[in-house]
Amino acid sequence: MPRSDNELQAAASQVRDELAQLAAMPNALRTAERNGDIHVANACLESMLLHARNLMEFLIEHYWSTDIHRTDFAPEWSPPSSPAKERLLDARPTFDPHLSHMTWERLDADTHDHDAERIANDLVELMRAFVEHLRAEGDHAARWFDEGLLQARRLLEQRPVAEQDSGTTRTEGERATSTEPPDVRSADRPKGSAPTVVQNVQSAVGFAFGLIAGVVEDGLKRATSIPRRLLATATSRIAGDR
């Protein structure tokens, strides 16, 4: 049945969320594998497969009448034949055994097809074709998906921190300054490094007190020297009178 504009916009937000979560998984999976977090890596793989399956059901397959589907937005469009579509269709049968029940089929599933980055990139490519069709038709629904596509591309460009440190090119979103708090960086400075603000203030105060003390001492010397000069003059006069 036809959906209202508000319903379609809300549905588009669900599709955007699926796309963003899918695109975030390749980097999360690589990071977990580098850190040796096997359980986190498995969770990332399962999350990737789940969101990939949902997006394939949106863009390609259609099982239930209650599903949000591409035909709700573009009734006449279907994804054109492409290497990306063929790769996804080939990998699709291996998704369910790793997401549903502990079946014997899981033992026979080809896990080599679970290339997280390839699957995510292929789905983003199909989503791009879908949005371009909406735009070509002058359908304002295209803008509901634009932000999701941009975010997905940025997420797919991210790399684990270890790869960044080894010289791998960083994306624009990754060229961030250190997240270490300024007070922590100052506290961890080795001895002999540049003085802190507190040390600067202490040095300035010490110099001021030293200057004042010098002036006072010089003044006292000058003041005490006056009676001595007077005494010396009086003594010489007495000696002369004799």
C-alpha cells in the first residue's frame, strides 16, 4: 500500500542507520583482529553480516510484505547487473548459517566469502546507484539518503590506528590532534623539558622578591653610612683642636 511522505522519510532513516553500521564494521573488525580480541572480532563479523543481509533485502531481495523495500521509493527500479551485485548474490547463502541457528550447514559455509570490506563496498555501490536513480527522477527522497551515503564512504576509508602510525595515508576525518588531555601531557613531561606555567610564575615571583630585597639592602647600607661619616668628621675635628 502507498506510504505517506512522513513514513517514507522515517523508513529512509532506518536504511541510513543500517548502511552506517555496516560501513563501520570493516575497520572495527580489523582493529579487533590486530588487538587479538577474537570475541570482539566475531561480534563485528556477525554485525556486518546482519546489516549486509538487511540491506540486500532492501536493495535486491524481498521476502516479507512488511519489509521496507526499494520499491516503496522507486517501484520501477531494480539494481542493474554489475560485478558488485553478482559478488553479493554469490556470498549471500553463507550469511544465514553464521547468524541464525547452530546448524550443520555452518560447518560447510565458506567463510572465505566473508570479506567485510568488499561486501560493504559492494552494498554502498548498489545504494549509490539507487540514490542516483531517485535523483534522476527528480524524487526529493534522494536527499534523505545522501547523508547516509557520505557517512558510509567516510567510515569505509578509516583504518586502524596501528596502520595510521606505520605510515598509512589517513582520511580527512582521521587527521585529528591528540586526544590526550593537556594536563596529562604536561604531567608526563620528562625532567629537563620546557618549564610549566607554574614554574614560570614561581621564577618571576622569585626574581621580583630578589630585586626588592636588593633595593632594600642597598638603602639600609646607605642609611647606616651617614652616622659613621658624621662620627668620623667629629673625631677629626676634636683631634685637630688638640
